[in-house]
Amino acid sequence: MPEFKDSTLANIKEKQNITVGLDIGTSKICALVASIDEDTKNLKILGIGIAESEGLNRGVVVNIEKTTKAIRSVIEQAEQQSGVKISEVTIGIAGDHIESILSRGIITISNPTNEISQSDVDRLLDESRKINISADRRILHVIPQDFIIDGQDGIVDPVGMSGIRLESNVHIITGLSTAIQNITRCVDRAGLTIKKLVLEPLASAQAILSDEEKEVGVALVDIGGGTTDIAIFRDNIIRHTSVFGIAGNQVTTDLQQGLGITLNNAEKVKKEYGHTYQPSIRHDEIIMIPGIQGRKPHEISKNLLCQILQPRMQEIFEIIKSEIQYSGYLNKLGAGIVITGGTTLLRGTDELAQDVMGLPVRIGIPSGITYAGLAPEIENPIYSTAVGLALFGINENNSNTIKEEQTQNSQKYEQKDIQKDDLNKKEAPYKLPPEPPTYKSPKFDTHVINKEEQKQNKTLNKIKDFLKQL
């Protein structure tokens, strides 16, 4: 757990649940220190550290030294602002190596009362992990979709119910072992301990989606620098996840090639003047583009700039629509689409998304909980993942406390059962049946990844045709 640097703050440590979210992204690395005030239940933002990321490509570490240095930098900034010594962090992971599959687990309930406990649910989820995946992959999350008790399906929470046979359909998220090892190695070299590793779209959803949106159906789309992450919710349950490697950096590269300027200047022009939906441009204006090595700057109109940016953004939203349609939930999203991430700050992005996907779209910022402290600073899509990771860390603290209490109660209950069995000299009435064959669904996102190169070439051809007309 993070420790307080200042002894004067030690008195409030017991009242505040300190957590640190570390968002290690392709374009930026962000550390956010937060706590839950036990009196007001507000999430208090204590400190923020942010720095450019140079050691990642499409969410995967490609330079350990640069990544480690950036992590140390943001941690020092966050410590300086918060007055908290950071030793433990909840980190996010993304990248086009992420894959999702469906599986099913089954156990029997053998206690004398046949009452299902939390330990039975945990045992079922552990059983669901026993699937055949390649040796180079690692399971990140096992998320139950629903539970089935003695053939009765559609059960959301089985704890406290009676039954003999407990089953569950689960959503399993896996990642490449080497990619996970490299990101954890960077955190270790920065002198930190990893509390939990979380898929980034799940963290972003924690920060910006409401329970009502998750209930009626919503797709969260996080468009970062290197990857675009998708998480679909329905009936308050995560139904589908996907990650693909086309995002904001490709937009910047298109601008660099189209205007013949440096990558840094292209990023500045994109952020200051970028517009992605031409019909929404009300007043055209002339933009001065800096020249290279003392060459004279040249002029370009906002409309022409939009003609370079819009094709790539349109391609991204077409891939997103294709992925949602493949999941089977395109017509089941009553709350539409929520887009977040730094790329969504480009003007007209929400209007373009709504035009392409034919669903209501809003830009998501951290919400759904009362904030205090540095709250105005985090009201920005670029902080969605970091805030969500901090919330995951707080929830993990609470769940660990609950599990400890449940484990103690379970041990007491088991001791009573053992004594009772010794007196009656009876064996448990039910035996574990043979394990059924594991069901696996096809991978969700491979069909999108295979089309990326073809669509990139199509977009570049559009840009070349446009440049010929100038």
C-alpha cells in the first residue's frame, strides 16, 4: 500500500483508502493517486503525474529503459503533488495481442445444506480457468456472464441459493505472456509493486459509464494513441471486449505525410486545428504550417486539413462498427456508444462516429462518482483509464476485506461440518460428476486485425489522390 511521506498526514491514513492507478499508454504515461473519504464517500484526487511515452508501440513495450524512466518520472510527480510515498500500483494493459474467448465451468455443491457460498463461486471461476490456450498466452480476467443452478439459467448472483450443480458461462480475456512480462518488468525496475493488472477498456468503463447505461446496453470505445479498445455491456455484464492497433498515431502519421512536416509538428497541428467531420465546420480559416529547416511556412485551409484527417477517423469507426456487429450487440445498445481517449478531443469526432455507426454517441469523461481535490484536472477523456484503474484498486481493497471475512466464516462453518460428520460418521451425499468438454467460442477480434493492412492502404490511397488535386 502507498505510504504517507508526511507524518502529519498519518492521522487520516486510516480514514482514507489510498490507491494509485498507472496508465501505461502508447502516447502518454499517467499516474493518479486517489482515495475514498470514508465520511463523505467522495473520490479525492490527491496527485497526478503525466509524461510522454516513447517506449511503447501499439500498447506493447518496445524499449524497457525509456518506459521505466517515464514511469519513474510520473511517479515522482504524483508523489510530489500528493505527499504520498507510492510503492504499489494498479496498472492497465492493452495492445492488439489481447484476445477474448467464451468458456463454461461446472462444479457440485457438497456441503450438507446445499447452500452456495462465495467460496463455491470462486471455486467455479478457478475451474473455468482450466481451458486449453497456447503456452505463450496468459489469462488476465475471468468474468462470469451468468450462472446456472441445477439447469435453471439466467441467475446473476447465486450466493445464498440452494443447489447441487453450479455452472457458469464466462468471458475469458487473455494476453501475450511476453508482452505482460515486459510491462511488469518496467514497473518492477521503477521500484513498484503491481497490485492488479487490468485490461484498460474495463478500467475506462469503471470511470465513465453509469449503471443505467450498462443495463440497457452500451459500447465503450477508448481511442488512444496506439490502440482502440472496445468493451460492450448489457444487463450490467461485460459481454465483449476487443483491441485493435489503429488509433490516434495513425491519424498523426497521415497528417505528417500529407503535409510533409515533422511528426511533432503534425501532432501540434492535429491538436490545435484538427477537425474530423467536414459538415460541422462552420467557418473555414487559413492555418500556417511550419516549414522544415528554415523553409518558408505554407498555408492550408481547415477544410483541406479535415480532408486528410477524416478518412482515417472514418476507417477507425468503420472497424469499430464491424467489431460490434460481429459481437451480435449492434442492435442491442440502448445507450449507444461512449467514446473516450485523447483522440476524441479532435473536433467533430462524436458527430463523425454517430454518422458512421448510426447510433447515439457521447464523449465520456470520468463521472458517476463525486470527486474532490484535483477534480477539475481529471475532467478530460485522457484521464479516463487512470481514474478507472484507481477505482479498481479501491474495489480490490474492499473485495479483499470481504473475502477475508468470508474465508473466516467458511472455515468456522467447515469445522462445524467436520465435527458433525465425525459424530454421525456419514460421508458427503454428492460426488463430483465427470467434467464436461470445455466450450470455446471463436476469437472475437482476429477478423478485424486481418483487414487492417488492406484498409490502411485504402486510406493512404485516398490521401494520395487528394494531394494530387492540390
